[in-house]
Amino acid sequence: MTAQWVPEDNELDAVARTLEANVSSRESAEQLRTSVLASAGAQNQQSRRSPAPFVIAGVAIAAALVLWVGRSAHTSVKLVITSIDIAQYEHTSDWPDYVVHLDDGRLDVQVATLDNGDRFRVTTLDAEVEVRGAHFEVGAEHDRLQSVLVREGRVEVHPKDQQVVILSAGESWNAPKLVQRDEVIAPRTLVVPTPPPIIASTPAVHAKPPHVSRSPEPPAPPPFATPPTPVAPVLAKPGEAEFRAGWAALRAGDASAAAKVFSTACNEALHEPLGEDACFWTGAAAKRAGDTATARTALEHFLKQFPTSPRASEAAALLGWLLYDAGELDAAEQDFHRAEHDRVPKVRDSAQRGLTAIQRKRAP
Amino acid sequence: MTEGKLLPFRRVSGTVEELSDRALVSALAEGDQAALGALYDRFHRDVYRFAARLARNAEPDDFVQMTFLEAHRSAPRFRGESAVKTWLFGIVANLVRTHVRGESRKRRAVDAVSTMPKRPPTNPGEAITREQQRRWLAIAIEALTPALREAYLLCIVEEVPGKEAARALGIREASLWRRLSNARDALRATIEELQR
């Protein structure tokens, strides 16, 4: 009988590890090394097309990082970000909703006029700065927005529990410093003697709009003893007030109330850029509140309305866990698969944990 | 948001040769060209070997160059969740996937199986040499589908831990184990066919 080789796994693998490997000659390796370094040097000189989101670490003093993004054969550069001194920031989302999260330090940002449907935002834990074409500086400290200075164009500052601030060229915004419970002293550089009716100040926080500076050297602010009368904003978008109220509720720990208010904002602003965030947070807040039925409906609605949203994978991961808890493993698995390659590590990890959990549950 | 705090990398002293693999990639992320050279010096043989095995009918040098250029480009994204070598292997696997056509490759591999001379009749009891086993196995690996081949080469031949290998290939660990199991079955089937 002819001998046959029928290897078990161990033997198969052992033989595989003894397979001869190709090696390159030393000369060839050296030539390749030179070629790699030369090409990499050329890569550093050229503008790069960014096919996928990437993370940018801050750089050392006097070595500002210039990032060129979105260059194409037909359009000029869309965005330039320069780190001023040491900055810690991260690119968390790509076009059409380009988001840079700023932890610490200052950035100089130049954004070309965006196409319809594109957004550019700089976020911190407590605020967002959004532009559609501007040159501005933005500063943060410990993940809190500290300052915005506009050189060209128009910038919207969205502090999370305050009215939106619209800044034009030459104007700046600085974070107010809370000194006592109901008293605020605005930063020295920021008071306008006769402020314009642009900003609505929040009761018990500001006496008058202290954020906007129109002159290069604004006078020192007086202290404020009594809460001011709020000034209505000039620009009020549908659902905007509800969205801010939702954020305030969420930060106050009342996720249930937040979900209700976000839901209103979602309905009112469904066709506005704000609507996408509002609809997402309806689901996220409801889940946080333990209202699984509302969360599930809201997240399914969000995914149907905004399937290409940068938050779609995150919503899918959240929904996946709701379905997992309900025992709907097949549906949960689909949602986790949707999220497992998201660019945000926490979303990926959550999805992968979900898939592992499903596998364990299915194992005999 | 990232899992840990972002910090700019600053090497205050020492040469690149003294840096750990991960510190080397961090230096590369900051644009340190010497770090790229050091990374190449440390890993070009591994990358060449893996590329040669994974894309047997393509020129490994091309993949080596593309791998290190891609590493240079994507160094800022490296999170240190896997060994640097595994990360590089993942880049190789991605490049091979997109640059080599799976179907034509499978066709060539199948042709390789069908044209391989069958084993000559042997005397009963004749032992199969290890050399013969390696030849059959080499053909059988070439005949694997790209997904099974990359999983098998990375995990078994290059001995990358499963969790890291799964991450490098962008698949779940459970999927990786399934692919390995399927790969072994396919290898045995091809080896059996070669022995008829």
C-alpha cells in the first residue's frame, strides 16, 4: 500500500514553519533602502491626498505642523491647520463632516469656502467651533474651549450651555471665568463697551455679552453683580434652542429629559445640519437613561435618515447592544459588523466586544 | 476620542538605534527620517519574507518598498496595540490584497497543482521525505484563497499571536480561527490530491 501523508494540524504547522524563505541580497536591500528614504522624503515635501481619516499629534515648539488636506486636481487646498506652540489635537472625522478635536493648545486654521454638504468643526468637550470658510485661531485648555480669534470669514462658536456666538473678521471670543456662584468676571481682553445684539448671555453667568471683542485692545471689564437680562440671538435656527437645552440636561445628568428635548430638536431640525446631531443624541441620551424602547426607535430612525453620517457606526454599535440585550443576536451582529471598522477606536472596540459576546452566547 | 491622552513625541536624547520599536514608530510619526531608516533596517527581512510568501508570483521588493512608504504615511495612526512587526505585516497583507488579483492568482495556483507531477509510484512502505512534504505544502499554500493564505502565513508561519494577527488583518478573532481551520482542511485536501 502506498504510503500517504495525512498530517494532523500540529504536524502540518510544524512543516509549514520549516518552509524555506526567500531572502533579498544585501545589495538589493541597500538599494531598496535608499529608494524608500528618497520616496519618503519626497512624500514629506508634497501635498498629500487623504484617503482616510488619520490622527495628528501636536508638535514641538517652533515646529508648526502644516496639514494639507483635500487637495484635488480641480480645487485648491481646502484646509490648513497649523499648531501654534504645543497643541494636542486629533482628527476624528473626515469630509463631508471634518472634525478636529482640540485638547490643549492653540491652532491656526484656514478653511476654504466649503461645498454644500461639507462641514468643518473644531470641538472640545464643552464647545464646538464651526465654519464654512474662515481663517481663525482657536485655543483650548484641558479639553475646554478658551479662545477663538477670527482673522477672515465668519465663525460660529457653540458653547454647550450657552447661546451661539457668531464672530466676524477681527472679532474674538474668550471663555468666561466663573469666580463666584452667581458672579462672573469676564476676561480682560473681551469686553465691548457697547456690545452688539449678537450674543445672548445666560442668566447668572454673564451681565452683558463679554465674549466679543471688536477692537484690538478692548478695555478691562467691570465686575458684574446682578444677573443680566438675556438678549435674544439674532440668528435662531430651528431646533437650536432645544438642542442646547438637551445638552444642558445631559450635562446636568438628566438623560431622560435630555432625550425628550433632543427628540424635539430632531423633529424640528431634521433637514438642518443640527438635526443629525439632535437625532443621534436622542437615541444616545435615551439609552443612557435606560429607556431602551425610545433609544432603539431613535437609533433606528437615525440610521435610516442619516446612513452615511460619520456617527452611523457609533449609532449602530449602540443599537447593537440594545438588540443584544433583547436577545436579537442576528440583528445585533449585523449592527456590530457595521461598526467594527469605524475609525474611532472606542466604537471599533465596542463592536468587537459585541461580536465576541454574541459568539460566546451562541457557543454550545 | 482616543483611548489615551495624546502627547507630542519628543526624543530628547539618544539615537534611533536606542529606541524601542514603538518609540521608533512614534519618531517616524513626527517626521524623523532617521527613524524610517532604522525601521527598515530592523524589519525589511521579515517584510520581504512575508511578502514573498504571500504574493509568490509578484516581486517582493515592490511590496517591501510600498510597505515602508505606507508605514511612513500611517505612522501617526499607529496606536501600539500590536507589535510593530505585526503592524507592518498587516500593511503587507493589505497591499497584497489590493495589488494582486485573487482570482488569477488562484487560477495560477490551481494550475500549479494540476501541472505538478504526481508522485511517482513508490515501493510499499517507502517513507515520504520531509523535503517532499515541504514541496507539497508549499504548493498547497499557494493554492489557498488569499484570505486563508494570509491568515495561515501570518499566524502559523510567522507565529504572530492570534489577537494581533486578527487586528492586523482587520477581522474578528473568531473569524481568524475559522480561517485557520479552513486553511488546514484545504491544505490537507490539496496534499491528498497531490499524492494520488
